[in-house]
Amino acid sequence: MKTEREKMLVGELYNAQDPELVAARRRARLLTKRLNDTRDDEQELRRELLQELFGSSGANLWLEPPFYCDYGSNIHVGDNVFFNFNCVILDVAEVTIGSGAMFGPLVQIYTATHPIEAHERLKGHEAGKPIRIGSGVWVGGGAIINPGVTIGDRTTIGAGSVVTRDIPADVFAAGNPCRMIRELA
């Protein structure tokens, strides 16, 4: 029999109130509180906290607090990744971010999803779908990336976009819903 955490990580419906998951979220809340309370001259402390919070991170991760996430341990980032102020990652499933990716302020990345049928939702179950963001991607401020989306390498997502489906590599995409506007050279 799978634990609720195991169900969560493979995309099955799970109970988010499971004590193990509650404890893991509490750990993330405490770490993000410490991170968000750091001063700008405490960059080394920020790096240490992010290494403890994230599942894995490459060199030169730069994150402007405040930042919020569910677990942190399901977030994996490459080298030279930048997050501007007020980013949110709901990482009930794996979030993989390639090297050189950049995120404007208020970007929201949601792996969490809920059943659309009320009778299932009322049981308190939820699920997650992984998100993959390629290398060299730029996501403009205020964009929302929905569960299960993959964004290809070197793509630019316009500010305020709502990404509801996969976006290929080497394109500029924008809108609600986000769609390819043009190919990039």
C-alpha cells in the first residue's frame, strides 16, 4: 500500500492532511520564513537556506525574497537560475527548471490540481502533475504555469500569460491561454 506522499509524487489522488505531508510543508514554511527574513547583505545565508529547501540546485541560484513553496524538496533547478520577487511554486509534483532560466516578479508555478467533480473534491483529495521548464527560458512577470506543462528551451513567455499547455522550444508565447506568437531565431 502506498503512503500519501508516494501517491502525491506519482500523480495519484492523495490526502494532503496526512501527518507526514503536513510536517514536510511545515519544514518548508519554516525555511521560507527564514529565507524571506534575510537581509540583502546575507546572500551566503540565502544560498544555504535554498540548498536545504530545494531538492537540488545548481551554481549561482539567485532568488529575491519573498518566495513561497509547498515542499521545496520537489524543486530542481540548474545553474544560473534567477527568480525575482514574490514567486510561488506549488511543488506537490516535481518542478524541473533548466540552467539559465529567469522568472519575473509574481510568477506562479502550480503542479497542484484538484478533481473537477465536487463529490471528489469534497473528500479532500488533490493531485499533482510535474512541470518542466527548459534551459534559457524567460518567464515574464505575473505569468502562471499550470500543472503538467512543459516549456521548451530558450522560449520566452510574455508577462501575465496563463500557460495551460506545452510550449515548444525557441518561441515567444503569450496570452490567456498562452499560445505561440512567433518563432525565435
